[in-house]
Amino acid sequence: MLKQRLQQKLLQKLSPQQIQLIKLLEVPTMQLEQRIKKELEENPILEEGREENSEMDDSRMDEDPDKEKDEISLEEFKDEYDIPAYRLNARNRSHDDEKVVEIPFSAGVSFHENLSNQLGMRIIDDHKQALGHYILGNIDDDGYLRRDLENIIDDLAFSLNISTTLEELRDILLMIQEFDPHGVGARNLQECLILQLERHAREGRDNEETKNAHVILTDFFEEFTRKHYDKIQNRMNLNDQQMKFAINEIIRLNPKPGGDLSDSNMQSYHQIVPDFVLEDNDGILELSLNSKNAPDLRINSLYANMLKSYNEERKIQNQNKNQKEAAVYVRQKVESAKWFMEAIRQRQHTLILTMNAIMEFQKEYFRSGGDEMRLRPMILKDISERTSLDISTISRVANSKYIQTDWGIFPLKYFFSEGLQTDTGEEVSTREIKKILEECVQGEDKRRPVTDDKLALILKQKGYLIARRTVAKYREQLNLPVARLRKEL
């Protein structure tokens, strides 16, 4: 049975300008530049350049613009626009410009294209070519074949209606495993390393170290991964020097044959453009926004005058249908341009406000020239309280933003860290503790690496009361393996 009822709700909605500002706060400098270009393409009202009022000097603000035009001298005009004939001569160069370096155009070949080209150079029939290309399609960016050959047989039958046998696929795979880079087409790490050693042997590098390394990978791979070197030495009857040379031979192998040639790796490199620039002028820290973060935008004067004329005609009711539609379109675009310009201004203000608060909080660090031990514990809430901005806003500003200093370029997230108390009650940054852990691991005896329990004891002696599990967590954040895996001969 249908019933009608009244219900009152209180909802909070963001305005379009607030949504636009939130999105602009999240993007880094390079993406902001693309976002501005997109807005300029979509909105003909918006254009690059300073507003006309801001271009006038303060001392000439009250002067008549027409008088200014009259006072422009002919000599100034001539000096600015007259171009000497020699500048138009393409072959005219000074002695300093005699050596002209031309930058060649470079077009790279992806990892899978390289493998496909090598397959095309093999003299095989179309059937085997199709099998080879399908296997190559299943090789990942690291150079491994992650799919079983039995499953590939089923895939070929159902998707491409190609019938084959396991022996035929194995022959094709063996051929692919001879391609460059060495070790490509392996189904696991052990096979990948063995393939590389076998290639070395075929190329004439079949020495004692290579033979011992091959035996270790073939018969004692699990012991090798666990670094049980003593057990391997006893089983193979090797002395310390022979064992060390064999291990070094294995370490020099490439566990990821795809490496730098992989498609995803080629696309992962990107240029970092800092959002802030910090300069130290005789002990005075000066912070500025990257110029790309503060673009000059204005409303096109032609469209502004057009809208003004439309409004005047509307007042005297002298508009036809086309003029009304044009007036609505121009008015919407003008409002959109104003919203976008205001969002950019608010973004600049929020970025500067947040970075100034971070600098003030980490004043000792910036004045010390980047000493990590001077970093104070700082969380998003600390900056939020100093700037009176929401924590989510601080998080958006800190995300994907960088600052350029005299000692390097750092992400804003670098300056945020949790805090711990020492035995004296002093609060220190976890980054300081990680620095000590890293120094302890770097200075340890690699034959007897320091365990997490000993690391916790060392920190306790220095006044940092930290549990072993916390030490393990910080060690993992530093990408340091456990003591057993750091052992070396």
C-alpha cells in the first residue's frame, strides 16, 4: 500500500568551486599545467596573461591611457621592433656558435617488441611462429613465463583453434630462452639464473666459479636462498674462497631479465617538478612557489565587452533569440573562468600557508641544512592546528608535492613522522631512530649480522626504549632484510 509522508533532511553539499579547488589541490605541478591547458582549450573566455589593471605601474595608475599612447616615442618603438638584417640571416653565426650540436630523434623499442623481432628472425613455419608469439604474449615485464605450458595448450585450442603438443611447446620455449636478454622465458628464479650461467658457459666463460655456481643453483637452491652457506660448503667440500667466488658469480646474475627494457618500466620514469623553491640567503629562508604553480590568467576583454553590450541591449529589450542564446553562453563561460581563476588563487594561498607552517615547525631542520637528526615529530594534525585548515586539506597538499632546497628535492611527506619518547622524556622523530638503525646495519660485521634483538638493545643503550617488533617494523620500512639474509662471506 502506497503512503505519502513528509521528511525533513539537513544535507551539506560542496559547491562547484569547492569541488574544483579540492581537485586542484591534489594535483602536482606538471598535472596542474596540463589541467590549465585543458581549461584554456575548453573555455574561449579564459586566456593566458596578466589582467590589464595589474600591468600598469603604480606611479601611472591615475594617468590617462590615451595620454600614455601619445607619449610613446618613435625611438622606443624603433628600438623594440626594428630587426637588423643580419639577424634574419640563417647562416650568420658568431665564433662561439661554430660548433652546433644537433639532438637526434630517439625512438625506443619495448621489451616485447624486442623479443618479437628476435622471433621473426628465426626460420620457422607459420604454425611455430604463432605458437612463439603466443608464448611471448604470456611473458611478463620481468621476463618470466608465469603460465604453465599445459594451460597454454588449452588456451591455444579454445581461443585460437590451434592444436599443439607439450613437446612442441617446450621446443619453442627452449628457442625463446636463447633470446636476449639472458634468462628470458624462465618459469621461476632458479631456472632464470641457471639459464644465464649456461649462456656464460657457451660463450667461453666456463671456469671453476661458474661450475660451482651452477651446482649450487641446481642442487642447493633452497639452502642458497636461506643463506645456509656452511651447509653448502660441507656438502660440496668447498673452502671459504671458493664459496665466496661462487656466490659472487651468482650475485652478478640478473634476477629480472626484462629489467629496464620492460614496457611498464619505460613508462614509470617521470620528471619531478618541485612545487616550492626554498633559498637560504645569508641565514634567511625565502620560500616561493614554482612559477608554473602561479600562472597568469585573465578573462578575454573581447568577450567581456561583448557580454557588457548584451546586458545593455537586454535592458532596453532590444535582443533577438540568437543574441539571447549567445549572451547566456558567454555569461556561463565568464562565470566558469572566474571560478577557475579563483580556485587557482585559493590553491596558491593554501600551498604557501601550509608550507610556511611546515617550515616554522621544522625550523631547526631547515636552518641546519638538512640534518635528519633535527627533524621533529610532526603529523598532519600539527599543521592543521597551525593553519586552521582541515586535516584532509593538509593531506591533499602534502600528497605528490615536492620542495627544492639547497641540499636536494624532497616530497612534503618526508617532513611528516611519528614521535617516540626517550628514557629522559624527550620526544624524538621516528626518522631519527631509523637513521640510527640504518647506521648500525651498515657498520655491522657481515659475517655475523646484528639481529633485531641486538638492534633493540643498542637503541636501549642510546636511550630509545623500543620493542623488538617495532625494530623489525622500522627495518622493513627501510627495506633492510633480516639478519640471516644480510649474511655475507
